[in-house]
Amino acid sequence: MKSIKQIAIYGKGGIGKSTTCSNISAALGLMGYRVLQIGCDPKADSTKNLVGGQKSQNILDYVKDNAKNITIDNIVRKGFANTYCIEAGGPEPGIGCAGRGIISAIEIIDQLDLYNELDIEVVVYDVLGDVVCGGFAVPLRMGFAKEVYLITSGEVMALYAANNIAKAINRFGQRSDVRLGGIICNQRNAHLEKEIVNVLSSKLGTQIIGWIPRDNIVQECELEEKTVMEGSPESDQAQVYTELAKNLLGNSNYVIPTPLSDEDFDRMVKEPLIRR
């Protein structure tokens, strides 16, 4: 079987994972790669800007009613730049395990031999930052995504989530090939943002794989239910996403991260302020 590049992107809820993943997928599709994006959020909205805002049938809902009649066409949608899109789905809030959709998606993808059937070259997993639930760790635990990237900003809670996720990567990395490929900074213009993200990167023993500047063009395109790559392909922001996609493809620097204890994390975020 041919080698497939499988990338998992984790980060705090609301940090911009789906926006970033969709623009990476679109950029790779425009480069000619056969890309599959798997949304691993129960809200099932990871790929909506790739498919013109249309609500996609998620795997968990489909399986409930059609367990014996599952085909690739039933669960995969074609998106912008010939990308392929899957939403794992999940239960309603407060009901059941939110990781169940991811588990079902992985099982069905394997059952249908989907990667080979669609001749997929790159898989992008858009995963919730809550790795406390075992379901959200499935792409790592089952060895599907061995290349992991953290999205953060310079805001403390986003940094805290990134460090927590690094703890999970460290744990899986001790007994598997799971590795951290770097940090993507989705900038919010927070105080001392670049300085503090660089410090976290250094502490984790990894690299900054991309800086995404804050730009209103992102929201303008999303209001039109498009990625920046589709809605504003000549913009500076589209070039940023293209360069990020290239960086992910060309990366060879993978590590088992060295996450901070909560006490060391608190000291880290305060140090830049103390020095000033």
C-alpha cells in the first residue's frame, strides 16, 4: 500500500482549527494532492467552508439508520479543489460519548478501504482539544495520525491547552511513532504573543511551523461560506495558508515533546511580564 501522509491538528476549542484545516486542505487540493479532511467534532462543521456551507451527513447519524448499507458515496462529500470531506459527528450535548463519532469514522474508513478507493495522498484530522476523552485521542491511539500539530495563539488558555495536548502526545510517543511536528500560531494580537509562543515552542522542544496573521479577509470569506483559498485566492492570507501547507508537506522535524508541569507553565507565561 502506498504511503499516506496523515496529519492531526489539535488545539483549544475556538482557536481556529477548522478554519486552518480547511484552508490547508484547499491549498493542498490546489497543488494537485488528493486530500481527505476528517472533522472530529460532534458539531460536524469542520468542512462546511469546503462544501459551500452545506450541512454534511455525519457518519454517526448515518450509521444509526443505515448500519447495513454504508458506501463511500453515503459518507464522503466532494469539496472545493477536489478535496474529500468527512464529518465524524457525535451525540447531542449531554448525551453519550463525544468521541464515539471518531471511533465509528475510523472503523468505517478501514472497513471501506476508503483511502485506497479514493487514492488519498494526504489526510487532515481536525480534532477537538479535549484529549481527556479517549475518543478524541483515537487518531493517535490507533496510529492513524503520527504527525501532530498544535494550534495556539498567545492567549494563556490556548497555550495551556496546547501544553496539555503535548502531555498526551508525549504519552503516546513513548509507546508508538506519534510525534509532534510543530506549533501553528493563529495570531490574535495578544500581548507579547510571538515572544510567549516562541518560549512555549522552545520548552516543548519543537518548532513554529507557521504564523497565521489576524486578517478580516478570513471572516469575510467565511460569511460567504468559503475558504480564503476559494474566496480570496490572490490575498496575502491565501499565500500564508499555501506556505503553511508546503511547510507541513516538507517537514521532517518530529519530536516527542517535553510538556511543562502546571507550575512551570504558570512561571513561563509570567516570565515575559516580569522581565518587562
